[in-house]
Amino acid sequence: MKKINFYSGPAILPQEVMEQAKEGITDFAGTGLSILEISHRSKEFVKVMEDARSLVKELMQLKDDREVLFLQGGGSSQFFMVPMNLLNTNETAEYFDTGQWAHGAMEEAKNFGHVHVACSSKADKYRHIPTQYQVSDFSKYLHITSNNTVYGTQFHWWPQPKCATVVDMSSDIFSRKVDYNRFDLIYAGAQKNMGAAGTTLVVVNKNILGSVDRKLPKMLDYRTHINAQSMSNTPSCFAVYVSYLTLQWIKKQGLQAIEERNTRKANKLYAAIDSSSLFKGTVANEDRSQMNVCFNIPSTTLPVEGGASTNLLEEKFIAFAANYGIVGIKGYRTVGGFRASIYNAMPESGVDILIEAMREFERSHA
């Protein structure tokens, strides 16, 4: 039975991308060499990097002052690279504290300058995105996380500060049509909607760089990578290659069609949750994520060894769903419940099967 992959990341990839990547492992671009062993300076791989960067510019319809980079270190490395490159010690950055990764980014920024919490939903266990916020006109930048994978919330509106805007789009990049030029720096780990783990996309407005007075390590300076066109050191060749293949797939699908399909998938699943007498949604309806659908089975938890607790019905459903080929729906370890990640490559049929499993389980356990 083919598994239906609801993991939050590394996540499901389009089947045709998997087939192309498999071919590249044995014979990349007709070279007789694997993508895993070919030189990153070869003309064949340089073309992959150039074409991948060009595809990002095309899909995002970027202005000329935006640069596209493929870096290493994952999205979490951008938590410190952003303030290191943008924030002086006597300056202030604004942060929306809307989830675990948003909070982590905020904590890293404190090592480089002042941080002001523009708003926070932490007291509400991150179950909503605040609409009331305070951003000073004199702040260096505002940082937001567009989609929160752990709790299942997503921005469906955008703040409009006078300062620069930085956005972590790791879990909803290329999932919908967005005016990407409204942001001055975008970063996203590739392993959810854009490719394989190992590379991170950064899109940066060149005009916001070069304003800090600290000496930057060469490899942590965005300008180093801009000047070298993401080839200052050996990139994550395979991860960039899979991102290139996925970007081709996204272009073929079209962002409009992808957004419409993602909306249908999310609406189906949320409708099933809302009509259920057993399963319940866990976040504010208006802030529900179209990428990570979080829900649970409210019930009495039972103590287990070590002082933790477990929800026996939730454990039963995870085992029950496995009979349908469903994997990866267990919620984040600190949250519990369920999380169905329905990224771009998840077919509607996968959501339909999850809904079928939920309804069958409910008939015997509600």
C-alpha cells in the first residue's frame, strides 16, 4: 500500500519530481555521473543553480533590486543571519510572536540588538494571530512567520509597517499567489513545499544591506552570496537540484491553480472536522492554516510513566489511520493531537482518504 504522507517536513514531493531526482542520482543531465558526485563548478550544475534562481524570480515576479540565494543551514540559521546583517546593537527590531519558530527567531535577534514584541498570542497557546500590534516608525524591520507549522495558524492578511518587512515562509512558500515584492527579505527552508531538506531560499532587497557597523563573517554576509550567485562555497547540490525540479513543477501547475487546489483540500478537511462529534479544531477559524491542519479528540487523558499523559483515543486513531496508509498525522511533540500537513504535492485524494478514516473511526468511537 502506498503511504499517504502527512508529515510536516521533510514533506511529500510531487511524484514526477521524485522520478526525475532518481534519474539524476544515476545519470545527471546525461553526464554519466550522479548529481551526488558531479562538481558544483561543472557547467551542468551551474546551469541548475542559474535556472533555479531564475525560476524563483519568475514565479515571484520579483523586481530587479531583489536577489535570490540558495544557502545552507536551514531556516533556523536565518534566525540569526537576519539580525546579524540588518540590526545594529543600538537599534530595535519588531517581532510578531505567533508560534514556536517565530518565538525562536525573536530570541536569536536579542543577541544582536533590541527586540520589541509587536504582538503575541503566546498566552493563548498560539491559537490565533493577533490583529492588534504596535510597530514603531523608527524600527529597523518587522519579522513575521507567515505560517506556523506547530500550531496550525497562518497569516491571511499582511501588516503594513513603515520599516522593512522580513518574513519566514518556510512552510507556505509557493502555496498561494502573493505580492512577494512587499517583503524586503523572505526566507524558507526548502523541505516543505519547494524541495528536499538541505538548502534554504533567501530573497533579499539589496537596498537594506550594508547598514550594520559590525564586522560580518564572510559566509554569514548576504552580500558574499549575492556576489558569488550562491556559489561562494560548495552548495547543497542535490537539495538545490530537487528544488529546481520542484520549481519547474510549480511553474507547470501555476500558482493560481496550486492555490485553488490547496484551498479545496483545506476546506474539505476543516469541514469534516467542524461537522464531527469526535474531532475538534484547535485554532481560531479565521487564522486556520491551509498547510498544517491541527485538530484533536478532546477527552480525559490518562497518566503514563514519567508523569506525562496520553489520550488513548488519539493513540487509537493514529494506529487506525495507519490501516489506510496514513502516516505523519501525530501532532507536534509539545502540543499533541493531530497535524495533517497538506502541502502543494498532497493530492486531494489523500485528504479524501483521511476524511474517510476519520468518519469510520468516529462511527465506532463517538
